[in-house]
Amino acid sequence: MDEFVDTHAHLDFPEFAADLPALLERATASGITRIISVGCDLASSARAVALAERYPQVYASVGWHPGYVEEAPADFRAELRALAAHPKVVAIGECGLDHYRLPSKVEGSGKTAADDAAYQAKQIGVFQQQLEVAAELGLNCIVHERAAFEPTVAMIRPFADRLRTVFHCFVGTPEQMRVVIGLNGLVSFTGIATFKNADVVRSSLLAVPADRFMFETDAPYLAPVPHRGKRCEPAFVADLARYAAGVRGVSLTELGAQVQATTRGFFSRLR
């Protein structure tokens, strides 16, 4: 059976509380040998580490999502270092910038452009701390970027000689993909690549070099066709991989071997 890693799932989310052991069994039966449970703040990062301790096929990434920065303390680097010391923590993140949902865009919020500027500044500070900790510890970063490509790249560039990044849930253009790999980074594709209206994503999937991409589910979100509209789970990486092999015109076995090598090269603590 061809083997893959789900490089980005949120196994600590309440959507999985009732049937996590069965979900993990389905993943193993589908050839998904490892799953990285990704933290969104310190509490969810700690839960991801606890899951990694409980289940041998689960690993963790610890970080602070840009959508949660309003709750972030001024300095959480010590707490992040402590979480990242666990041997099954394979990356920092998810971290990055998200300018899609700014405070003033929330209906009835009464927020202004000044609130947006403060929010963006907080995101920058939170992301900067995580880049610093990752570089210090020799870990790579799982990056969340939405509607903020250029400022995200600008923040990563000074660290490009000390760490690598993967732009998770990549939906950008081939040109943006080339910028990421120009910084020695990777892109990671989700079930969005299988959606009918995702021509731009498929063009990037086709154009990306064979050793510069990975797969993920972002479970419980973004289930691929033929599961679209359902709760997403790690087993669905197999469906995404089969689809991607067709897009790229290669065998599933060839694709699996290359993506597996890329994934394990990026996440050096993955065993």
C-alpha cells in the first residue's frame, strides 16, 4: 500500500472527540502512517502534544494561529520553547498572517481601520516570536497565509537561511509558489485541489517541482471530492493523493515515494 502523511490536521478539535480512535484506524487502513496535529494557541498546542504522547502515529506542531492573536500574551516564547522541547513536536505553527478577516469587516463590530492596523501589528509580533523560536530551536515553520502573501514573505525572508517554511493549504498562483520555493520553502495542498472551481490551485499543483510539496487535510475542514461537504479526516489524504497523481500524470506509487521523502526531510523529528 502507498503511504502518506497528513501533515496538517486539528485532532484536538471537538469535531473528533467522539470517535478519534476509530478515525485513526481508518487513516491507517488508508495508508496514512503519520498525522501531525497542529496547534492554534498554547492550549491547543498542549492538547496536540498530549495526543502525540497517547497515539504512536500522531505527532504535534505547536504555535499560535494569526486568527487567535487577540488572546495572545505579549511574550509567549518561553511557553512555546517548553512545548517544542517534546521529542514528538516536529514544527512551530501554525503561524503567519491573515488579513482576510479584519475586525472592521465583521458586521456590527463597530471596528475601524485603526482597529485593523492594531490587529495586523499584533499578528506581526506573534509571528515574529514564532520565527525567532523556530530558528533558535532548529525547527521549521507551518505557515498560515491568507490575503497577506507579500507581508508574510517579507517576514520570512530574514530567516530563510536558518529555517524552512511550508505554506499550508496553498491556494496561490504558480508565481507565488515559485517565490515560496525560492526561499527554500514548500507548499502543501488540501482537498481544495479537487474542487471544481480550483483551477489556480491545480495549475500550481501541476507546476510545483516534485520535491517541493506535501499533502494535508486541514481536518476537520476542506474534505476533498468525493467527500466534499462532510467532516474531513486524515484518511482522505489518500483521495487527494490519487487525484494529484492524475493531475501530474504519474503513478500513485511514484508520487507517494517522492512526497514521503519530502515530508520526512522537512519534519526531521518524524519517525
